[in-house]
Amino acid sequence: MAAMLTYLDHHATTPCDPAVVAAMAPWWSEQFANPSGRLYRPALEAAAAVELARRKLAAAVGGQAEGVIFTSGATEAANLALKGVAEAAADRGERRRGLVCLATEHRAVLDPLAWLARRGWPLTVLPVQPDGLVDLDQLAAAIGPTTLLVSVMAANNEIGVLQPLAAIGALCRQRGALFHCDAAQAVGHIPLAMEQLGIDLLGLSGHKLYGPKGIGALVRRPGLHLAPQQHGGGQEGGLRAGTAPVPLIVGLQAALGLALADREARAERLGALRDQLWQGLEPLGGIRLNGHPSQRLPHNLNLSVEGVDGSRLHQALRRQLAVSSGSACSQGSPSHVLAALGRSRREAASSIRFGLGRCTNAAAIEAAIAAVTTAVTGLRRDPAGPGPAA
């Protein structure tokens, strides 16, 4: 019988919490009414459930309920935010058109910005420092009188680095630029208060915080104009047409409530396990941490391993550990995040991203240490050989 796989890829996705599944259950069958109808009691109850979730979500991120737009996830939220802001500004004849982001942003941000750049919006992609943090002086210099929007993620999906959101928000406010923040990896894991931080647009996904896949939200500052990217029904204040997926929205609310309830204790526990993992692997030598050592998510560890072939390393690990080499969305290409830190193609390929989660315990950490130690030792001893048995 094959050994049980140790799952340490919680940045890619998290398991849906059983309590979340239970909360969604009635809304698939017994309470199935369309919340847009509102002509009879079941539809009104569905609409009330959606509005309750909207209020709870807004409170959780320090926004306003009227600013919450439910989407299919953070990717759609980013597209609506970025394209919606740009197109609305163009429709108004706004002179501000410049866009600014970091080289380490998720593709869900980089690709819509590149799409806009090909259509005439000037785009500045700033490098990051070797530890993955933004250089605030560089950012300040990049935000000029024609800058429309700055996009910086809260927590990096590969290296877990936490950007200085309050300082970025202050710069944007001082210069009259909007601040968009991809918070998919942050919501439910670290404290966030978008109004205090000066964030105008914030995106999130349910499946990154033990909720269902297929649901997320964009939270915008009230009064901020967006051009809709989806037409056909007028839902979500005319900004996102389509029947609201009530079960998924209820699931997102339930997952967020659970995440907020155990966030501090979870962060403390997983931070200690993450440190245990690092301390167990560091004696191998040639282990290099990717990202800032302390200004990072407590459940993230990303490292590069010297002296091994990356593809062979992950081949040796894959039957024992579910871990990622860089981004789960990179489709096998070298990590643009690690490249931005100055890592070579070979170093990026030999990187391992560990994402700890609720189910992670000390036994899982010891299993990971043993698996990586065996794989790395074997590959360093015999680089051309078959590697350790999986």
C-alpha cells in the first residue's frame, strides 16, 4: 500500500471545512430559490442570506457592505477591478491612465495589466528588493500626477512576503492614485482593514481560506466607479451579471467566520511548525530561504536547494509530499517571483514551497523533513541516478 501523501500545498488551495459544507447543504436543495426574484418568501430568504454574507464579509476586511461584489474568485475580482477602473476612467475622459505594480504580482494581476498596456494604458512594473519587499522610495517615484492605479498584493502566493500596505496606501492617497490589493492569500490569515490601510479595491477567494471553490469577492470603496466586465442581468449593482450562487456565498461567509475565529491561534501554531520545518532542513546545507525571513505569512516556507536538479527533486518528492515548485499557476515555467528575487532558472526550479494548514501537525512536519532529507541526500550523492524510491 502506498504511503499516505502529506499535504503541504495550502497556498494552492485548502480543503473545504466540514462545517462550511454543512452550512451550504440546505441552499443546494431545500432553499434553492433565486435571490433575484424576491416575489415570494423562499426568494426573499435567499436574498437575505446573500445580504447577510455581504455585510459579514465587509466587516471582516474593514470595508462597506455596499462595496462588496461577489465574483467567481480573486482572478475575476482582479480583472473587474483593474479593467473596470481603467475603462471607467477612460469613459470619464480622465487624464490619469498610468498603472503601477510589482514584478512579483500574481498572474491574475499581471496579465490584465499587460492587456491594458497593449491598449494604451502606460504600465510600470517595479522590481522588488532581494527579500521580496517593495522599495518604497522606488514606488513613490513611480506614482506621478498621471498615475491612475497602483496594484500590490498583500501576501505573496509563492514566498509569503507581506508588503507594507499602510505605507503603500499612504503614498497612493498623497498622490491621488487608487490602491488595488490582491488579498487572496491574506484574508482569513492575517488582520486586514482596508479603510485604515487606504485600500480602494480588495480581492479574495473562498478556496484559499477553507471555503468552496468558485466564489470570491471584490470589495471596493463606496463611490468608486467601475465599468462592468460582464453584462446580462444587472446583479451585484450592475457590475457582475448572473444569478448569485447562494450556496457558495453562504459557504464563503461560513469559512470566513471560522477563519477569523481561529486566525491568531492558527498563526501561532503554524508559525512554530514552519520554524520546526526550517530548522529540520537547514542542516542539509545549501538551503536558501526565499523571501523576507520574518515579514511573511506564518504558514509559508519557500526555499531553494543547491546541488540538485529541480525536476528530479520534485519527482522524488511527489509520492510523499504535496508541495509546489513556485506558483501553482505557473504551468511548469520558471517562477517569475523567484526570478524577481534574483534566483537563477536552476535555483527557481529547485525551489520548494511549503504551505501549512489547519490539518498540519508535528508528524506531518517530521515526514516532510525526512522526505526532503532523503531526496536531497540521494540526489547530491548520485545526480545522474534514479534518485530515492518514492
